[in-house]
Amino acid sequence: MNGLGATAVGIKVKDGVVLAAEKRMSYGGFIMSKAIRKVFKIGNRMGMACAGLYADMQTISRILENQVRYYEISMKKEMKVRSAARFLGVLLYSNKMFPLLTETVFGGYDKEGAHIYVLDPVGSVVEERYSAAGTGAPLAIALIEKNYREDMSLEEAEQLAIDSIKVATSRDSLSGDGIDVLVIPVGGEPKTKFVPLS
């Protein structure tokens, strides 16, 4: 997926989860759009940040959103973050012969606390404290590795996510044009914001 270009990150702390991604859509050596949304809210407690083909990102976010909603209405209880991540893994695996070309950082909170899961295009599901995906991932993860602490505040985690994507966009020509951020506090409402690249 090296030609598809993107940088997406997720960071988990005690108080919640931060997901972020830049807004450039490129293919080959061309910039196709500077205003693509790669961060998706799933219900009121979960979200995902993606790198890869935009149509595939949209497809899996819509299917997952509908599945979570259906489960919670029919079962009358909240879906666990792990269950949602595993459903997404099954969805990706079931298309392995014609894969949905997306790397996904999925996160949220439930009764067990905050969670971050990383999924590849064929459905592997791995729980992490933080992760990065896309062509800018090596640059972003280097900054996160250096500065991450388990006792960080949610605000510090948000700033670290923003800084890591800024570092990636400064060196990865396939990433850029601003940052979408989704902050999901444990027990609170998710908040989205746009951060311009200065």
C-alpha cells in the first residue's frame, strides 16, 4: 500500500483514546484531494482512523457503524470495543481474496476501560497502547515511542497525536493538508476537531 499514502495514529491513556489522521488523498505521485476525512466516529464510544483506499475506508466504517447500532438496539446493551474490533477483523478477513485496502487503528472505551486495536487489510486484530498506520507511520511512531507515558492526560495524548502527524507530514509527501482529530474520553462524548498544518 505504499502508493496510497496516509498517516493515521491512535493513542490510549487511562482517561480515553485519541485518533487522528491527515487529510490528503494521493495516488501514485498525484494529490487527488486535500479534504478527505480518514477519521470516523462509530457510535458514541468508538472510532477509527485509517490509511489506504478512501472507498474502502468509507465502506468498512459504514458497515461497522450499522453493525454496532444493530447490536446495541437488539441486545439492549453496549457492544464491547474488542467485539467491534473482532467484527471488523472478520469483515476484512472475509474479503481476503479481494482485500479492502486499508490499515485501521480502531479505539474506544467500554466498562473495561479504553482500548486501541490495530487491523491490517486481511483482518489481524492486535491490541496496543498506541499505533500508527500508513506511509508516514515510521515517522509518527518514532515520536510517539519517545514521548508516550501511561500516565499522560488525555490532553497530552491529543497533542502527541497531532505532533506525530505533523512530523510525518513534514517528511512524507503523500501525507498533508491538515489533521482531523477524534478524542473519546471515558464516560464522555467524543469530540472532533480540525488542526491546520502551520
